[in-house]
Amino acid sequence: MRWPTILMFAAALGALAPATSATENLGDADAGKIVFAKCKGCHQVGEGAKNKIGPHLNGVFGRKAAALEDFKYSKSLVRAGNSGLEWHADTLSAYIENPRAFASGTRMSFAGLKNAEERANVIAYLRIFSDNPRDIPEADPTAKGTDHSVDPEILAIQGDPEYGAYLSSECTTCHQIEGSDEGIPSIVYWPDEDFVIAMHAYKDKQRPHPVMQMIAARLSNDEIAALAAYFRNPE
Amino acid sequence: MTLNRRTFLGTAGVIAAGLSAPMVLAQGKPRVVVVGGGAGGATAARYIAKDSKGEIDVTLIEPTRTYYTCFFSNLYLGGFQELSDIAHSYGTLAANYGVNVVHDWAVGVDRDAKTVSLAGGGSVPYDKLILSPGIDFVDGAVEGWDVSAQNKMPHAYKAGSQTELLKAQVMAMPEGGTFAMVAPPNPFRCPPGPYERVSMVAHVLKANNPTAKIIVADPKAKFSKMALFQEGWANHYEGMVDWIGEDFGGGNVSVNPDAMTVTIDGEETKVDVCNVIPAMKAGRIAELAGVTDGNWAPVNAADMSSKADPNIHVLGDASQQGDMPKSGFSANSQAKVCANAVRGALTGSKVFPAKFSNTCWSLIDADDGVKVGATYEATAEKIAKVDGFISQTGEGADLRKATYEESLGWYAGITSDMFG
């Protein structure tokens, strides 16, 4: 399916859904092609695309994370996939906004795309190459790209490391303070912002994992900031 | 090491206590004594010592030098762990955290004098006492069984030599033999434990003795993760496990350790191995300290302090706190809340609100892990459940494998959280 077909598809959906949202949220694929230049160093997409430093991105929509059999993913993404992460407009957007905050330990060494419009555009571009209808749940083309940038006011909260140290004891039952990454990821020495975004992504059930969603659900904004302040440099 | 059964591991930064006179401790410092070096006690000792940075003198009384965690001992039975993998010692708590580790039995508590007496003689004074003694068994809970029969019919519900014995008995079962388990009534340590054990024994038998049978006599009508275990037994060990619940007379059971028979609802069966897990109560020192009411020690949810004595805290399996299951994870969680409160009371450090959580992983077969967990808060009456989740039946193999790998990560995490 190439671009004209996509438009037809979007139009067909438009008949079912409010007409405005469909195109608005998909972003501009042409502009996205230009944004994709930032990704090209590692990822190929389109006819004949192969795995390079990163996996090829054909058919990524609706696919479980870390699902290509011939690509060696980080443990972190494998875990996320096993825990139920699928790539849709919202999850892709959250991931490329801040890869490490979304999936600790991902090998995607990319600082992230902070601009929501650029993200929507590049996702619209990638969407062209996920053309197998089986892989396109109806919601996908119109799903709003979740802007996972946390409210700047929340990011600006200065956490209390002493409170964070107390709260951290709930984390260290599983996550080792020495930073081991076997079976359970390391959470030490993270930049505050990454930590806060990751915890809010669990709290909003954006990141999949029942234990973490449960733990994050009852942490207040101040408590998440306190934990970030503590884990930034424990001891 | 010197001096009969009592040993102090002297540490840098801590004034060495007189070996024959444990009463002589650092002058002027507040003193915390912790009885029991498991998930509750070791964690509490470590956190108080670590966070008070030498302001509090912490003594940990634990009879064994090598501690075997009860959690993951079923994985040893199933051949997924070596016994040495679940063995821990207290050297780091002493050397790196300055905890006075006393290997002895606590045999009495004088609440007026605020001292704990030791089996080896002498006593240790405290300002705050933390009891985390785990469980003991209720006398006469299973007709025909008492602790003197534990070598014929092991309980294996305190890990170590009992677990080793049970495994040896399973491995020595004759072809097509019968393994029986007498499961305990609620409440008991590790609610999924007996059923994970059934799974692990089935795993071993399937490989070595596939015509063998497992019978479980259970006084309960349902049990933790029941649907998950029953699905797993049907999928992995078809026809091997016969679970007899309350509705079918599973609670009407007696055993004869000499004849190796089990009688369930009037029907006597000759068995080759019989794992008797009797009804449980708080470890004996809790009763000796006079802080129990019935089988368990009631505590205040906010700080795990005993309802009978504000200077005594009770952690883990021995405590009666409300909604949390008796698990190592729970004890570890409670220990941190308690440590924060005790430190605040003794040194004026900031006391933060109590938060508790628990997750229990169980292994059904190789790479088939499941989990259940919840968060809790302190209310005026009890520790109350806030939110929870459980693995679902029919989950994919990838997720189950990830859950198992996560449990290995958790084991490494909690044991380093306990022992440093």
C-alpha cells in the first residue's frame, strides 16, 4: 500500500469516526520522511529493508515489541514485549520521545524526539510501511499519538532525596542498588527527567508491567520526584 | 570463633562487646535488638544500622550461621536451584553495617527490665526490640504427627536440612510410588508455597518416576493461585496430582509415621513420602515475650509495634497485621516501615508514612512462572489492601518465562536487600 491507498483508507475510516481526528493525529507523512533522516543511520524501512544496527521498521504497527526473530533486541525491549507492549501510534510516540525513559536498557541510543509534531509526522511516515491489514487494528491510524511529555510543572518538582531514600526501600526489594540487570532492570544513576517520565508512564499505564503499574499508581508527583532525586545518585 | 555457642562478630566502628558479658554495649547509644535473621529481621537490622549511620547500636540474634531462605527452597526441590544458592550468612551485616550478630537462641524477654535472655546465658538490653521469629507449628494440628516425627514425615517448611531430607526422600521413591502432602489451614507462611511444592515435586517425578502419584490432603476449599496451579498441573503433569480439598474430606486427616500411612476421610493409604505441613503459629519467642493473642502477635499497622508493648515490634509471619500474606516479601516490606519508625523514635529522624507491598512468584514447571501481588496501606485497624493483580490463566509461554526470569531477579534483589 502506498500513499494514495493510505489516504483512501483514512477516508474510509473517516466515514466511521469524526472526520477531523483521523488526519490530524496521523501527522504529515511527507514531512515525516524528512524527520526519518534522523533514524536512517540505524533503521531501514520500505521495500527490501533489512535489519541494520536497529531492526527494520516494515510492518511495525500492531506488532509486539521485540518480535522480529532475526534481530537481537535488548533484554529491556524483550521484557516489554513479553509484558504486552505492542507498537501503535501512542506507544511508538512515547518510545521515540525518550527511548530510555520508555524502555530502560534499550540499545536505541537516540536522545529522543521532543517535538510532538515531528513525532506524529514520522509515525505517519512509518505507518505507510505497515500495510498489511491484519496488522492494522482499526484504531491504529486514528489513535492519538500520546504526547508523553510530562507536564513541565511535574518535571520541575525538586524531589526530597531523604524521602526518596525511604521510598526507595520499596524498590530495592527487587531492583538492586548496585545496578544489576538480570531479570529485573537497573534503576540507578538515571537522569531525573528520564526517571520521572518513566514512572509517570507506568502510572498512566503507558508502559506495560503489572507490578510497576501498581507501584507507580499510588506514588504522588512529589514521591516520584523524591525517588528520582534519590536514585540519581544513591549514597 | 570462641565461647560456646555464642559468637560476636566484632566489627570496625563498633565498640566490641565483652564476649562473656553482652550487657556491656556502647555507652549512651540507643539499642535495638532484633530477634530472627530472616526476611523481616535481617532487613530491619540492616536498614536501622545503615540509615542511623552508627547512631544506633543494633544487635541481631539468630541461631543459625547459615540461613536458608524458605522462598526458593521449592526450586531446590524441583532441581532449579542448588541448596548453596539459597544459603546466606551474616558476615556483610556485621562487617559493612556494624550489626552485632549473636548466634544464639533468644529464650526469654523481660519487658520491664527490657532485656532478652539467651540460651547460652546472659542477656542483651534493648530500648526497642524487634521480633521476627517466623513460624512454629501448632501442637497436635495433624493427628499422629509431632515434631519428633519430622525425620520420617518432614515438614520442610523451615528451609535447610528438612528441605534436603524431603528432596532425598522424593528422589528415593520407588517406581510408581506415592507422595502425600498434608496442607495447612489458613493463615500460614507462603500461601502458594504448598502448591508450588506440589508442582516442583511433580516436575522431578515426571522426569524420574513418571508413574508416581501425588496426593494432597487440604483442609481448605480453595488456595492461592488455585486456577493457575490447577491449569498448570493439568497441562504439565496430567493425571499425576490428586488434590483433595475440604469438600472431599481433605481436612479430616491423620498420619502414622511408623507405618507410613495417611488416612484421609477414613480411607487409609500407604505412602512413600509424606510431607506434613501443620497449622502454624508465631515463632515461640513471641509467645514467651507475651505479645501473642492466640497464635499470632497483633501489631499496629503504622509501625508494626506490638499491641501489647510499644517498645516491641513484630515483623513478618509472626505478626497479625491484617491483609498482607505471610511471605518473605511482606516481611521485608514491613521491616522497612518498622526500621523507619524505630529510628525516628530513637534518634528523632524523620518518620515517613507506611507503605507496604508484596509480590509472590511461583514456578509451576520450567520457565512457567506466575505471580500475584498487591499494595497495602496502614489504617487504624490493620494493614489494608489497596490494589492488586494476579497472572492470568492461558498466558503465553514468553510471558511465563519472563515472569520466571523476573523472579530470579527478585531473589537476587531481596537477598541483597536483607543481607547487604
